[in-house]
Amino acid sequence: MDKKSLYLKKFRGNSSSSFTGRPEGESARSELKLNEYDEDTQQYEIIIPKGTTAFNPSFYLGLLFKSIKKLGIEKFEIKYDIVFEETHDRSTIEQLDIDLYEGKRHALNEIQKKGGGLMMFLKELM
């Protein structure tokens, strides 16, 4: 089955190079219909556009927290693949990888605080 592509560019803003704000991530989540996609069997690639310099944990949580909580981290990572349009700027890609890791860490910490999730968090660190 081919992955369906979900482009984030329009959610970054015209004059911005970063994704930020939990409300903005929640708005993107709603517009992209991720609640519906969490229920289907399709796999998706979430495309971070060229020119992006930051993907803040706040936006990550707004966009993806509900999916991680619903699916669990393992199923989430099978269903949603986050990819970069930028492939040549290694320092930017490394920074975005750190940003995504931090977003995932924040999500797992938030799940842990709401009861359970500790084993999932520890498994992620290994």
C-alpha cells in the first residue's frame, strides 16, 4: 500500500521558517483530519517542507499528541512517517531531528503523567 502524503507547508506561515504553537498544531491536525486517519489502515508520510528551521514541541504536541496517545508509539511510528523535503542541508536536518525527538519526548512524558505510559517511555529510550 502506498503512503498518502500530508504536506505541512501551509501551516508554517508565509514568512516563517518554523512550526510553533500548540493551538496551531491542533488547527493543522483538524484541517489534515488526523483524528479520522488514526482510525483507518492507510499509512501516511508527514512532509516537513524545505526552508523549515524549527519544529517546536508545542506544534508537535498539537499536531500529533492525540495520535500517539490513541495508537501508542509503536503503531504511531508505523502509521505516520515524518520526512523532510530538505535533503542537502545536514545541519538543518540534524536540528529538525532533535526537534522531533523532543516533541516525541514531551508527548510520552505527558502520557506518562496522565497514568501509564512509563514502560512505553522507557522502551523508547532504549
